[in-house]
Amino acid sequence: MAQSLQFLFQKIAHARNEQELRLHFMDAVGEYFGVQRWGISLLNQQSHLASVDICGMPDADSFVECYSNIGREVDPVLKYVVERHAPAHEELVLPAGGWKQSDLYLRCCRYYNHEHIMTGPIVGGGSLVGTVNFARIGDTPAFSHQDLVDLSALCLHISACLARVRTNSERFVLLDTRLTKRERQIAELVSQGLTNAEISAELWITKNSVKQALKRMFRKLDVVNRAQMVAHLQNYF
């Protein structure tokens, strides 16, 4: 039985980084939309393809190559998604009977038995930063208006999660430049509720070394006590 849309929202929201976001999407979404093949593509800051995950295709590399070389330039569904930042399927953007006559189908999709396709946008900073993609193969029904509505909602959650984990990733880089390796170890132990004495025993250093390190860390992070430091670093541990 397919999971609920709320289940998908929660699954996405619990991703702690970009890799987990991709894994959670791939694990949970196919059954809900009743598709045989699905995937997620993410772009980097230069709008170049950074990662592609595809499920259900034994010849995924061949399809990615074909689509990259031929399909992307003639994909009317992707064009709609890029222009409007809204999900679409072939029956929404093409006239009746137009799908089987389209360049995308004739030059790419028919070789992989993709009888119906649907794409949704992942957005950030006013730009498209990725897409989620679905295909139904063989004698299967076309995507419906309700599929588009559900995908639109799901894409909102994916976009929000990606923005969060990418921001956290940038903060981790900043944290790495501000705190030493030892200071990061101390910060993590403080976040776990350990006292200075317990931290000194855990790291095999003196209690005074812990005390002096915390003073330096407070200055670097612009906080005045342990509670503020833990609150400041709560997204890192």
C-alpha cells in the first residue's frame, strides 16, 4: 500500500544533509505516485548537474547519456518546468496525441518504454536548482491533475529541505574555519551536557585547558556562556 503524502513530507523533512535528502526521496516516492521509474537531479551553484539518482532502470547510464545529448534540448515538459517553476506532464504541455509525435519521445523516451513522464521543480534563490522525474512504462495510465497537485506540494518540501541542508553545509564550512579540531570536539561534548571535568577526562586534557578553550570559543562565536554556544551550534551536532 502506498504511503501517504504526509509520510513523504516527514520523510523529506528528516533529511540531515543533501545525500540523505536524495536517499529519502528515492526510497519513499515511487510507490506513492504509482511509477516504475523515478529519479532526482540536483544542480550545483554553477547550475551544472551535480548528482543524478535513478530507480527502476537497468540501463540508467544509457538513458542519462541519451537524455543529456538529445532529450534535454527537446524536452517540452522540462521547458515548462524551467519557465514556470511548476510541475508538468506531457499531456499538460502538448496537444492531444502530441506526445508520440514529439522529438523527445521519438529520439529518446520510446527506446526506454517511457509512455508517460512527469517532472517537478526544486527551486532555491529564485532559480531552478534541480528536478524530480517520473516515468510510467508500458500500458499504464497517464499522470493526472491530482498527481500534479501532489507533486507540487512535495516539491515545496524538497526545495525547503534542500535550502536548509545547503545552508547548514555552508555553516559547517564556516565553523571549520573558526574553530580548531580540538575546539570542535569540546563543543560537541558540551552539547551532550558534559561538565568541564568530564570533558577533560574524555579528551585526556586538563580542566584548565578545557576552561581556556571555552573562553576562546566564546569569543570566536560571539557568545557569553555554554548555553548560548550550544544554541548557536545546535544545527551542527
